[in-house]
Amino acid sequence: MGGLSDKSSGAAWDHLRRLPVWLPPALVTLAVTVTGLGSAQLWRDELATWSAATRSPTDLARLADTIDAATGPYYLLMHVLTRIVGDSTIALRAPAVLAMTVAAGLLAVLGAQLVDRRCGLFAGLLFAVLPGTSRYGQEARPYALATMLAVLATLLLVTALRRPTWARWAGYAAAITALGLIHLIALTVLAAHALVVALAWWRGPADAGVGTRGHTTVVRDRRLWRWVVAVVPVVLLAGPLLVKARTQQSRQLNWVGLARLDDLTALPGGVAQSSVVGGLLLGVAALGTARLGRRALLPVSAVLLPVLLLFAAGAAVPLWVPRYLVFVVPFACLLAGAALAAVAAPAALAVVVLAGLLGLPDQAALRRTHEWPRNAPVDYAGAARVIGDGQRPGDAVVYSPRHSWLFLDLGIEYHLHDPPRDVLVTEDEARRGDLWAAECPQPAQCLAGTPRVWLVVTGRHTDPLTAVPGAKGDALRAQFTVTQVWPRPGLTVALLTRPAS
């Protein structure tokens, strides 16, 4: 029986080796990320994507100028896509699925280029089963695209260093520029690229971890200045975006605190979306680093330098957000793949399967909700159903708080094609060039003549009227009474009516 088992596993491995190295990781990633793609509701950040993507290009430009320049190019891309495929949950998340699928395939090719085929295959497969790959591959945000572009740019850099032609450098320039436009923080991978290029020029490519031979000093000199030229479009296009985004930081990241040392220890679990899987990945990657020696320079620097640069910046200004570093995960997987390539194929596959099994609880949880913590979901769809089922002509809706990162109004509007009139709005988000609408400064006057109001507040309240502060709350309490209350996870919906005179 043992002989038959060994023969079967050997035959399976032979079949696997005959496939293109990128195909198994891409197929597994696609299968995993497509599973349950529409199960979790759009969460707050995705609602911001939907709001921006469904605006006109002029309104998008106004939004970028006001609060969200850093994400502006991604919103423009999503605007084009939603015009073609619609704005359903699956349509909004499909680009991330495709990006993670391509990232897994490119990672396998990069591993094969830097180390060997087995390294690339196991790196890609390990990446495919990480809960973080599913989490950000099922999210209508730019992180999956940034991950794909970071791997693509690094692969093109390796290719250009080995066989330097203007065409290859142009491809690298296009990829790294696109990376900067999609996700400014991901440009920290340029530090790793700069290090590798400098060492390839100074010592020779073989010592710089790109595994190339036979180039003269003159060629190495050309590689150095060609890389500098390739980075020029990044400076010209992403530079102004960075300057503008810096002026918006106080509004865009007002919920972020300064980075602390314990944030570094939590990072593996944060980017892998599972502390135990993140710890496993870190341990296996450390073994791969030891095995590769000098060849580990590129993937190690592509992991460590972005992390250290963002941490240093985050210790001075509020900037440290773990998901901003998702793009380093493939390089950690590449190092882990190098360790797995050193053992028998069944043992390596067993580690990949183990990582997948350890991540199953987190995989299931993220398909229930994308909110964090995951035991505190926000049921926008449930609240919208309550309003839609009981809505009458002439009804109005009021949200409290309005200026909240939960985006109560966007959540209800997304799920209701014909929501009640947002009675307190004086200028909507698109016209303001903002993520929030402007409300009536005299709510009592704006509410006059409205027979019924649907009140949506955050949290669970037996008397939602008491949860509304300020003049808005005073006006509601003076003019309406609570007729019925519907608690929903993360929200409370109440129907307010005027007392009989």
C-alpha cells in the first residue's frame, strides 16, 4: 500500500510539473476567491468605492481635489468598469479577484526565475490559500491590484536586469508607474528595487540576487541609468498625487494612530488575516531566507523595506494601516516557497494544505462580513429591507451620525434603488466633492411637513431618538414619536410619525 501511495503521489507530481508553473497557483487562487464572492455585504470602504465609481469624471476630479486624491486613479478605473459591467457586489469585486489570480501566477513565474520551478509553484500555491488573499481578493478596493502590480513590476525588473533592452525597461516603467497611481504606499517597493539595481551595478548581477551572468561593466552601467530613466514617469505622474494626498491626510486618516512596536508583531497576522497562518508563513519564510543566501536579497528587501519605511513614517505621522502592506505578502510567500522547494513534494504540499486548513475559520468569517472586528457586522441590507418593506410615498429618511466612516446613507442607498427622500441633505456628496453630504443647518425647518421619517442610527438602541445629538435630535424629538423599532446588527432602524393633533 505504501508503494502504491508513493507511486500515486509521484505520478500526480509528474502531472503537476508538466503544467505551466503559473497555471496551478492561478487556478487555485481563482477557485478560492470566487467561492462566496458575494456572501459578505459591501463594507464601509467598499461603499466609498461604489459612491465614487458611480460619479461622473467631473465629480471624481472634485472628490480627488477635496479628500481622496490617493485613491482617485483607482476610482476612475472602477468608474469605467461599472459603466460596462454594472455595480453589483460581484461586479465591484471581480477586478480584485482577477488581480489576485494574476498575482498568484506572476508570483510563480518570479519564483521560478529567481530560484527554481518548485519554489515558484509552492510560493504561488501557498499564496493562493492564505485568508488574506481571499480577503483582499474579494474587496472592491485597490489592494489586490497593487499586489499584482508589485509582483509584475518586480518580475519585469528581474527580466530587464538579465536581458537589458529598452522594451523591457519600458514595461517595467509602465508597471511601476501604474503601481504608484493605484496605491502610493506600494511605491515603497522601489526601495528594494533600487537596492538590487545598485548592487547589480556595483558587484555584478549574480551577487545582487537576480541570477544573471555574462554582462560587462558597461552593460551594468547602462542598467543603472536605464532604471533611473524608468522611474522618471513615476515621479512625474505619482509625485503630484503624493503631494496632494499629503495635504488630505488629516481628513483621510483621522482615525489612525501613531505606529507602535507591537504593531510590527501583529503585522503578519494582519496581512495574512489570520494570526496562526501569518506566524506559519513567517516561520517558513525565515527558513527559505536561510536557504537562499544572497539570492534572498530581492524578496527579503521587498518585504522588509516597505514595512520599515511605513513603520518609520507611521511613528511620526498617523499612517500605519496593516492592509496598506498587503503587497509584500507574495514576496514572503516566495521565501517560504524556497524552503518548501528543498523538501519532498508531498511534504511541501502538506504544508500548503496545513496553511489552508489553519485558515479555514478565518476564510469562513470573512465571507460573513468584511467589518473588523468580525463579530461586529453592520447589516446595511437588513436595514434597507425594513425601510423598503414599509416605505410609503412622502416618507423621508434621516441618518445619525451623518459624518461617520460607517457611511449609513451610502449603505442604505446601495441596497434601495428608490430610497426615501434624504430630507436633511442640502448638498449631496458628489456636488460637494466629498464622501459625506451636507445637512440642513436648521433641521426643524427642513423636517416641517414631513409625515413620517425613517431614522437610521449606529448601534443598538431601544429608543433611537435619544441617540441623536444636537439640533437634529432636538428637532426630531419635538416633532415625532417612535412608532416602531427594528434592531439590526450594527444598526437600529426606527419609524417616526407625527403625534395625532
